[in-house]
Amino acid sequence: MRVILADDASMIREGLARMLAEAGVDVVAQAGDGRSLMAEVERHHPDVAVVDIRMPPTFTTEGLLAAAQVRADHPDVAVMILSQHVYSHYASRLLASERHGVGYLLKDRVVDVEEFVAALERIRDGGTVVDRSLVDELLAAPRVKHPLAELTARELEVLSLMAEGRTDKGIAMALFVSSKTVEAHVGSILRKLDLPVHATENRRVHAVLAFLGAIEQPGDDQTNRRAPRSSTPSP
């Protein structure tokens, strides 16, 4: 797997690069701002770009904008957004605009190298990975009238674990139920959300997008809350 790292803090970039290299990941380039990131993506065409949400010159959302530009210009390059805090409005907007190959994790998650590499592989392969802390915020936020209102509490729990990028096996392990039970819940979720059935459409991804799009969070542009905890996505 070929990866580009984008973070304005060189110590963080170098540390992450060493960690990934030791795990067998090929870090082909590093960048300290959005413009450099775009140039490196053009030059190396990586599998994944790992991007800090805050970069020069204003240290607000340059990383997020750069990530969106990477996806627009190179849709086959997956993007993993890293952040110190949960910015649920920005994250849900990015994730809802993309059908595959995107993720949003808190930097605390990087401590577990094996799980972080697994998350990068998941988005490289077309999946979506959402930090548990963001999922918790989305579940706690008031929801507008939406087909999600038809889901049971257990189905919402299963859908939130799907949003984290977990497989049926990973969901079964988290909920202490059988994989067959999870399959039944997923089938019910997909039916209730009336998702497309065309062979080229990933219905699980559409279900996650429906989950993210059902959240109404006015004024969240100024959200800057430290996540209370960070958990690691299961397989």
C-alpha cells in the first residue's frame, strides 16, 4: 500500500512515517500544506492520502478542502482525515459527499498501528471508516424526519457499527450475537431504507450515507470539542 502523509507538524509526519514503514506500508511522500499535498498526489498517485484537518495558512479546514480536491481530481485515491477533535459537521459533509474510499479518525487512534493500517486498507479497498466518537455524536444529535426513524434501537446500533467500517463478523463480536443475527438486522435495515439494488451500488455504503445525512446539526461549523474517548474499529 502506497501512502502520502499531509500534516503541518513535521515531527508528527516523521513519526507516523516511521511507524507505517515498520508496519510494511510504503510512505511515498510527505506534505506540510494542501498545495504540496496536491502536487505529491499528482507526482506519486498513491493508494491513500492521510490528511490532517488543520493545515496552513489559516489552520482551520485546509486539510478537509485539500482532501475533497484530491477526491475530485483523483477519485481512485482514498482519503483518511485525521483530527485532534471531532468536527462532526465537516466530517459528515465530506463522508456524505463520497460513496467510498474515505475515513475520519481521531489522531489518538494512530496509537494502535495494526488497527490504523487495517483502517487504511479498508478505505483503500473502497470502504468507509468513521471514528466511534463521531458516531456517538451523530447518534446523540437530533434527527430530522427520515426513514431511519423506522429502524429499531438494535438496528440503529448495527448501522452505527457499519458506519465505523465493521464487517458483519466485527459487528457480531461487538454485540455478542451470531453473524446470522447480524445479517438479518442488516437485511432489515437495507429494506427499510429502500436503498438501490443495482449491482454496481454498494448498499452498505448507501446505508451509512443515509445515517450520516439524517443528522441535523445547526451551527456546528464552530464545533471544537475534544472527543471523550477513542475506540478501535473491529474487523
